[in-house]
Amino acid sequence: MKKFKVRQSVPVEQIGEYMNEWQCKKPNCVKVDVIGKSGIYDIYRAVFTDTDVPDENKQNVLVIAQHSGMEITGMTTAMSLGNFLASDNKEAEEFLKKLKIVLVPCPNPYSYSKQSPEFQFRNEAGIDEYTAFGYEGARMDGKAPAAEAIQKLIDEYNPELLLDLHGIWGENQLVIESCGNSAFAHNKFYNTALERRLLSAGDKYGIGQYDNDFRQELRQTDRGCTDEEINARFMPSAKGAVAPVYSYVKYHTIAASYEIAWEQSGLEKVLEALRAGCEVNDYEYYSGYPTRTVISYGHNFVRAWGDTAEKRRKSRIELWEKRNKILVGISHPEYPGLSAVIVSTSPKLSDKHIGNYYRPMREVCENMKSQPGVNADSMMELFDDFYETFAMASLELGKQTEIVNGMTVRIGIPFKDAKVRKVLYNGIEWSPGELEGYTVTKSGSWVFVDVNVPPDKVVPFAIAMVKYDCTTPKCGIIEF
Ligand SMILES: [Zn+2]
């Protein structure tokens, strides 16, 4: 029989010293400090960023190894990342200019100090630090100090990306590498393109990466279904939340756990994730992780506003928190050449202007005439009698709210050659502009028009419209 040997890592009493080396090497780019205590041990954090570059344009990435009690390859991969970021590598320097990367390789040093898988799910108080989380955050009774420390970090940085590195404890032990394949079904990226990209990066080393498509099953999202025979045909999921799910629920973070068997492929996936945060994403308009879209109505969206990462983070979190009170609708049916989106935060005005779900667009415009800052006539000119209705989504009726950090209303046009002719906000023609005005970004065959509404121009009931030219494919029965 094989004898169990624990995977090599930094001894628990040397973790602080090991991490402090990073700060000694690059004092301008690394700050190491203590954020809590687990048993008799300090919990260390390292913040990596180039302090010569202002923070306002940086996105935040949190890399934790929350199961590092005994999932040692999670910790050693995080340590490897620290070594890379503290090196003179050109790409590392690039990352630190564009991102703030917060690293906690061993949040649970008490369990780690035991060097025994028996402590994987058990800290000093006999509690599993990983599942000491819920949708509302970590238990704060002092019995789960690692979970508490991680929640405080999530609340401090409101990260765009959170990676929770998991893995194995034994020498030569195997775990199937994965990203976002967790007992908690929502512990996964909402951006599946990014998930796929990371898995391909691990694949480079000839290590099979677990693909969620292998399962050929769906996630059950019907909360009303209690039929066990039906539910058994969907992917099972653990109850409650873990840190990545909390970060998503609270801050709209792209977040997931990774399983790591080999530090080389594990690190490569993390680096690929950092690369993605430094690139311009066609869909996003700005560089960084695709986190701006907080409310969707088909191909129309309400998105975070602002010309810096900091402004967009603030706006994203506000809109995300108020998501259930922001009503979004569209003019319907749609015809090539004109699209309109309505955004309302006032149940009273929604009721007054639209009433019970449907109303001709021209009538809605007529009703808006009493609203200040509205040119109803210029909207009525564009809506002929075909545009009869609004289809509305999302408002928790009776709950008024107010948007104070600006918003971007995105209108998706499904024609590659679409040319924007006119953009109206409440009937007033707007010019191009990143803070007040519109911007256009192309992604595949889509042309996305973002109507960027600054805080002082957000009103409780607004219509954003785009008139455009395009060519469409031929229609009618095709004969051969
Ligand atoms: Zn784990």
C-alpha cells in the first residue's frame, strides 16, 4: 500500500516570511499585511498593483485558496502566482499596471498547520471554513475567521473577478482539473467564453480539463418545482452559497472555484484569467472583464456607467442592488431601422404612462409630455402606428428607487453594417460621448449602441432610441 505523503508547500510558520519576500523585491508593487487570525496563526494578504499608475482605471481581482486547510495545490498555485507577479517578467508588470490583484494563499492556516486531510473541512472550532458562507456572507460569530476575513476582502474590493483555488493534499494525488464545476451549481462564471478560455489554457499542458458540457444536463432553476422525479433530471446542487457565490450575489462578480492538480497548469489558467482582464473586450467597449451588464431585456440592457473602472464598479453595484426595482421595456414589435428601450424606476410613472403592460408608443410619448426635459414630438415622429406596445420586465411593483451613479442603456442592433443615424434620449438628440452621449461598439455581427446617461441626466422614466440604416438578408420562401 502506498504511504500517504503531504504535498510540499511552505511550512505554516514561514508563510508570512515567504510572502514578505515579494514586498522586499518590489516594494512599489506589493504590500503584504495581516487580515485576521486562524488559531495562533496570522492570515496574510498580498496586494499587487503598480502604485505609479492611478487606481481609478484598474479592475480588482481576488485570488483566494479558501479550502487551503488541506487543498494544498490551491495554496501553492497562489504562491506561484505571487512569485510570478513579484518577478521582472514583462507580462507581470503589465498586469500590475491594469489590475489590482489581491492574493490570500492560505486563509486557513490553523487547518493547514495540521497537515492532515482530516482537517480539510474542520478548523479550531470544528467548522468548515468553506461552507461557513451563505448568500448573506460569512458567519460572523468568531468561529470561522477565514470565512470572515474573505468576506471582508470581498466587501472591500468588490472584485470584478474572484478565483478560489482548490486542489489536493497528497504527493502525486490526482484531481480532475476544472473551473466552475462545483457542488454549488452557481459557483461558476456567468461568462462561459472566459471559462472555456481558461480551460484551454490548462489544456496546453496536456492535462484534460473537466468540461461542464460532459454532463449533458441542465441546471434546475424552477424554484416552484417540488417533483423529485423531475428535479432528478437536472444537475444536483448543494444548498446555500460559498464565497464566490456571495461575491456574485452581492457585487456581480465573475467568480468560480478551480480544481488544481498541477501547479503548472493551475498557474497557466490563472494567468490566462489575468490576461483577459487586460484586454479590450469587443462587447464591453472598455478593457477588462465583462461585468457591466446588470439588467437584460433580450438584446437590450442596463449597464454600469462611467469612463473609469472605478466609476463603473460603483455604478454596477448600485444597479445590481436595485435590479429588482428597475423596470426595463422595449417598443414592440421591432422593425429594422428603429429600436427603443424604456427604463423606469418609478412605479407611479410607469403606471401613468404605460398602464397595464401594453400601450401604443405614440400614446406613451403623449403621456410623457408633462415630464420636464422631454421632447415627445420628436419621438412621435419616429414611432408610427405599428409601434404599439411596450413589453416590460423586472419591476417589483410599488417599490420606487432612484439611480444616483448614472446608467448606460445599451441597444443591440443585429446587423453588422448598421449605421447609426440618430440617438435620442427622451426625444432629445444626443451626440457621441463616453460620459454624456452615446458610444458604439461592434461584436461579431452585432452593433451595440450605448446611451451613456450621467447621474444628473437620469430621470425616473426615460426612453432611449436609436434610428439606424442597415441591409437585411432576403426574406420569403427560397426556391431552387
Ligand atoms: Zn475544495
